[in-house]
Amino acid sequence: MLEPYFCTAILKIMSHHEEEQLENNKDFTKNWVNSSKFLFYLTVFSFICFNLGSCYRLYQHRYKGKPDVEVQSSSQYKPEYK
């Protein structure tokens, strides 16, 4: 009479153990393949965001053109003296 109960108890323990193994495979800290893939893509995404942000910041502070500066006539390439 104890054998069927014992077998079902063992089956329940084994099925619980298999469910736990499946859950552990999905865990970030237990599966180094998934975690390294995630960290790689996170690094690539961060690097791209940093570069795009830097380019945008440089574009905002770009050189707007040649300013119209009044130069004294005596300090030009061909100076004109009074």
C-alpha cells in the first residue's frame, strides 16, 4: 500500500525539481550565456547613444559662420596710413 504513495511522492519531487531547473535556466544570474548577450547589447546600445548625443551636442555648438569684424586699416595686409 505504501508503494503507490511513495512513487507519486517521488514523481512530484522530480517534477518540482525539473520545474525549478527550467526556472533556473531563465534566471539572469544563473545563465551566463544570456547574461553576457544582454550585457553586450547593453554596452553597444550605450555606446551608440553616447556617440549620437556627442554628435548632436557638437552640432548644437557648431561654428555659425564668418563674423563681420571691422579691422583697422593700419593692420590689414596692405595697410593704409593717414
